[in-house]
Amino acid sequence: MSINKRQVGSEAEIKASGYLREHGYRIVRTNYYCKAGEIDIIAYDGEYLCFIEVKYRKGLADGYPEEAVDENKRRRITKSAIFYMNMCGLTDTTPCRFDVVSILGNEVKLIKNAFDAEF
């Protein structure tokens, strides 16, 4: 039986979006693509513009989901966030944060300020 990874990822992002809304986030964009990469969810948490990576694992065989947000992934997310901010005319004084939604089986965990911008 073949597993459609894109479908699994899409379902995880829908679950993450619902979780974030329940926790007061206002989602402004999903699946933002640019030449630097992709950001799963862009949302406001209060005054913070949050760039959110969603990671899903069925079990622990491949480690915790958040462990997949490695240095290269953080760098691509940072560059994509800069593209988004430039596209929207936002300045570097805009309070921003990088969060991760980790989904392990049915358990959802929000990691606020999961990493700092990396260049």
C-alpha cells in the first residue's frame, strides 16, 4: 500500500491550522512558496507575525517531528520569511517569530520561538 506523503502532509497542516486557531492564532496564509523555499503557515499570534513549520510523524521510528527542522530547513524558512515580508512591505521592526507545530500520531505540540532566524 502506497502512502501519499503530500496528502499526509496536507492533513497535518489542516490539523495544525485548527490547533493554532483554537489557541488564538489568526492565519493569514498557508503553503507560501517563493524562490527561497516554502512556509507551511503564516499567522499572527497577538502582535507577532509567526512563520510556522508543521512536522508530522506517525511514530518515533524516525525521531521526534521537530527534530526534522534542521539547520538547512531553518535557513530556507528564514529566507522565505524575508521574501514574504518584502512582498508585503513589512519592515524589520515587525515583531516576528519562528514556531513549529509537531504532530506525533494524534498528539499536537506547539513550540513557540522554536528557533532564531538563520542566514
